[in-house]
Amino acid sequence: MSEKIEVMAGPKANVKCTFDGEALELTGYTAAIVHLPVADVNVKRKKKPEKDGGQVYYFVTRLLSSRVELYLQPSEVANMEKLVEALLAAGAGTF
């Protein structure tokens, strides 16, 4: 992958999701940067959008004890769809 895909998530857009073709990096989700190799990531989109038009995405990995749940504001949903497509194309799974 030649370009990084960046998405701002969270209710206040305080979590930066970056995918470079090798790993998903979450900045602002915890005190440390979370670096998830694509082979260890499973992704799922909540079936129904939120009332405000936003969307929730879940990332699950064996490297973390709980799933990562990210809310996307309506303006960032299209960017997250692009990131998820790139993750799936690179070998991430679904659940």
C-alpha cells in the first residue's frame, strides 16, 4: 500500500486510526499507542447506524483483553469504510 489511511474516531474525534498496509495503529485510545498487526485484527461494523448518523466499528485482537469499540461521526464514516476495506484486502478477518 502506498498511502496511509487516517481516520479520526471517538465522540470528540480524539482517537486517530492509521493503517499503513502492515498494521492498524490507534493513537489516543489508551495512554500508549496501540499497534495491531493486520494478521491479528478482526473487524466488524455495527449493523444499525446511530441515531445521529454515526457508526460504531469493533476491532478484536488476541493482543488485547477486550474489543476496541470506536464511534465514528457521520463525517468520518466514509473514511473508515475505506480503512476497513484496506484492512480486509491486507488479510484482516471478520467476526
